[in-house]
Amino acid sequence: MGNREDLMAGAKQCLFEKGYARSTARDIATASGVSLAAIGYHFGSKEALLNAALIEATGEWGAVLAAVVARASEASEDPAERFVAVWDGVLGTIAEHRGLWASQFEVMLQADRVPELREALAGIQKEGRLGLSALFQGLPEVPDTEEELSRGIFYQALLVGLAGQWLATPELAPRGRDFLRGLELVGGSVLGPKDAPADVPAGVAADGPRWHGPTG
């Protein structure tokens, strides 16, 4: 590898082992086997290098995730069981790439104080949502539409929420079946039956609460 590639590899190693804020330019240079001056020459600053490394590492994780989702999607012909298998697989990738996710949460918390980080995150937000929409539907890509963005936002919320809960308390993090049950309950209570009276909130019968989900 050249110096630029070595620096990217060293920056990723530091991100995973030390985190974003604690990774110094000297740490990266040592991990890369490259001089400190090379950071400025190739990237301009340590922060720019770390941002680039984080984005690239996230893309690499995305390729791993795509393979896991594809395998899990073949686990059953039952859509509900496929949903469970997919999210159990997603959880496995989060556990396997803990350092990456810890760094991403660290970066998100600092974004409001670091304009460069905010710009970097904003630049990939829309692309990431469309990518998630395609990934979880098993499609190579999806059009840039409001529907697909909404779908991506939903998946993104599940993904980030799952990662955050696993980082905080791995033993209490939800599994695929927990997500499925929650989806059934929320979907039933929010959407309700299509023939519900107009003056009755969705998911609530005239004589009290009632479950209208797929299983009840």
C-alpha cells in the first residue's frame, strides 16, 4: 500500500481501538508506519483523515451487512421469520464491529460542535437512507423518492437504536423477535382496522382498547 492507504488503515485502527476524540495524529502515524507530515500532505488534517476513515469503514461494514442480510433473507419463506433472521444478523454485525459503532456514536455527539463533522454526516445521510431502503428490500438500488426515503428513515431508526442499546447493555439489546413483536403491536395500535369509525382513534374500539395486529 502507499502512504495514503497506510494512513487510512492506521486511522481505522485508531478509531476502533481509541475512538475519535482520543486518536492523536501521532497515534495514527505510529499505527500506519508513516510520518506525521504525511497526514497533512495527503489529508490536510488529522480530523479530515479520521472523517474519511470513518466513512470508508462504514462503507466496508455496509458490504458485510449486505451479505448478512442476503443470507438471512433466505432463512425462511415466511416474511415474519425472515424479518427476525435479518435483524438477528444485523445485531451480529454490530457486535463484530463494536469499535466502528462506538466511534460513530461519539462522532454524532460531537457533530453540533464541529462543523466539518456536521457537513460530513449531512453529506451521506440521504445516500445512507436510500442505501438502507434498498438493502433491506433486497434490491441493488432504489429511486430517490419520498417513499424510499421514508422507508430508509424507518430502517435507520431501527439500526441506530439497536446499535445504541447493544453498546449500552449488550445483554438487554433487543433481538429480531423483539422487533417483530414491537412492529406488530405498534402497527396495530397506530394503523388499526381500515373500517374503524372516524371518531375512534386507530387501534381503539368503541368500548375500549383492542389489538388489531397480524396475530390478534
